[in-house]
Amino acid sequence: MKAFLVPIVLIATSFFYFPFYFTFLPTVNTKMMMAALGLVVLLVKLGRDGHGYVSKDFFMLSLYAVGVSLASLLAMTLNDTNDGAYLSYIVTMWVWVGAAYFVVNLIKAVHGKVNVELVCFYMIAVGALQCILAMSMDRFPPLKSFVDSFLAGRGFMGKFEGRLYGIGCALDVAGGRFAVLLIMIAFLLPNVMKRKNSTLYVVFLLSAFCIIAIIGNMIGRTASVGMLMALAYILFVLFTKNNIISGEYKRRLSYWVFGTIAVAVVVSVFLYNFDSQWNNYFRFGFEGFFSLVEKGRWEVQSNEMLKQGLIFPDNLWTWIVGDGYMGAMAEDPYYIGNLFYGFYMGTDAGYSRFLFYFGIIGMVAFLAFMFNVCRVCMKRSTIYRYMFVAMLLLNLIIWVKVSTDIFLAFAPFLCISMEEDTDDIEQIVSKVKIC
């Protein structure tokens, strides 16, 4: 029975982590569907138990999210614009948590338990499967045609950029989420080494790492940030004095890690030299590394675009409250200034876009929200507290390049933490008795 249910959990996890729109339902994406199902689960639990609680932590996080929305409203009001990019961020947060809530409950229903490691395994498996699917679609046109028949979306989905893409998985957004998964793998490895059946877990994690690190970079090169951070942590565990794992486990892990890297390098070199399509994707996904070897300097086309786009306000007003624009100005019928290609001021750099949109006030509100999300996860899941710190650091680094955030990656762990404390996940809604 579980063999039949696990694929269903994988699909639900993918719908949450890599949401997309169906061609036959272009107004509701899969994340919203999962959130609606999460609400149904919550209502069933409330009807069964007669009460529900929202933890103080979740209530406070909601207030911080409200702060981001208010910063957006302030920028819009003072600048007289209609760009509500972050006006509904509190709703966005609740939708992500609602979708994560359903996935967490589904995992518990199938396995009888739910914890940080189990959720990580599902998310990592989904990431690896998306990479395999993306490469399979590229090599097998009928499969690509089938996926395209129900997959709505243009630029985000990567259909018209000549890029690899999965189902709801493409471009820099996917790259950032792959980066999170690589960090998860790095922090899971030392802990699974201590288990009796560690071989199965290690093979799964290292295989997933290679798949996501290689193909994931070909889909979205932001994944390389997570790859480098993950490798740095693994090397820290293996070659420094620490209490993470003992000497025997450390030796075994080093054999597995370096053996897997050796195999991955051999296979990659073979594919690069004997398959022209793989050659193209390797050169695209690892353009910076090829440039470093061949030219002696790190040179990536997107990085050159980033240098041009990493600009900052030239007046105090914009520094403080922003200009109230983040997207395309052409959407505002009252805008009479210069039109820029793409986003406002022609920049895609995250920090620049935030500052131009709602200034330092908005930036501080957003940073406060993300820092407190990390703090709550650390407090509730102390074994993996440094994994959450690494995820937060990853988000801060990603913002140098793009404005996307990875709150969705924290959301399931907020749900897990609340359930582990009292085995009553309804506290995700209110610590005030409602019935």
C-alpha cells in the first residue's frame, strides 16, 4: 500500500515546491490547490477535535509578513503608484504555509510520522526527479510534447528560452530551490552515516546531489551557489575538528563522498566529450568554471548583466521609501517617466529591486521576516539549526542576483516543528481557542 502512496506524496510535494498552472486551469496554480487542501485538512481536524491553536511563533511571523505588506502599501501611497508587488505578502505567506501544511499531513498519514529528515528526503527526491524529467524531455520529444500539452506559462517555464525545464521547474527560480536541496543533502549526510542502514541513505543522497548539482545547474545556474556552500560544509565536516561525527563515521563518509565525486567526474567527462548535446549543456551550466579554466577568469554572461543591473538609488527619498515600482512601468497608466527594458530601472538584481521598490524600510521589514523564520526553525529543530542558517545565508546571497525568496523551503519545517511540540498541528492557525 505504501508503495502506491509514496508517489502520491512525491507529486503533492512537487506541486508545492515547483508550482505551475495547468493549461485547462490557467488562474489557479498547484500551490493554491495544495493550500486549499490544507485548509480542508485543518477544518476536518477542527471539527473532529473542537478546537484549534496558533502558536505564538506563527502569529509573530504573520505580523512580520504584515510588516512587508505595509512597507509595500507605504511605498505605493507615498509615491502614488499601483505596483502592489508585495502588498499581499502576508497572503502569500499563508498560502505557502497552507500548501506545506497539507504536504506535511500527507507525509504523516503515509508514514505514521513526520520529521525534518523525512520532509527533506521527499523534497530532495522531487528535485532529482525534476532534473531527470527535464533531461528526458530534452532527449525524447514526445514526452516534451505531452508535458507542454498541460503545462501553462511562457518565460518562467523556460519553453521559449531554449533551456532545460521540468514541470514548474525552470530558470533562476528553480536554481535557487535546487540550491536549497543541495544544502539539505550536505547537512543530512553526517547524520544518516550514524544509522545501521546508512548505505541506502548515503547512496540516495549522494546520487541526488550529483543529479541536482549537474543537471540542476543546467536548468538554473543559481544552483551553483548551493553546490559550493554544500561542498564547503562537507569539507568542513571531513577535515576539521568538530563534534558532528566521530572518526570512524568521518572516514566512511569521506570514502563515499570522494568516490562519488570521482565517478561523477568520469561520467561527466565522458558525456562532455562524446555527446554534443551534453557538451552544450555542460558549457552553459558551468560557464563560469569553463571560463576560469580556459581564460583564467570567472566570466558568465548573466554575471555581466548583473554588474550592469546592480545599481542603487541616487536620492534620499528612494533610499528610505523607494519609488513604488518593481515590475514593468508600462502597466501603470499614470507613469510618465523613462521606460526600462524588463523591470524598473532595468535591473534584475534583488537588492536593487527591493530598494527601488520600497526602500530601506521595506528591506528591513523583509530581512526581519526572513531572519525570524530562520530563528523559529532553529528553535524548533535544534539538530538541524545550522542547516536553517545556511538556507538563510543562501537566500541573502541569491538576492544579489534575483529578488526571489525561499520562504517556501522553510514553510514545511514550520509545520513540522509545531506538530512535534504537541502533536497538534492545528496550532499553525491560532493559539486562541476558537471553539
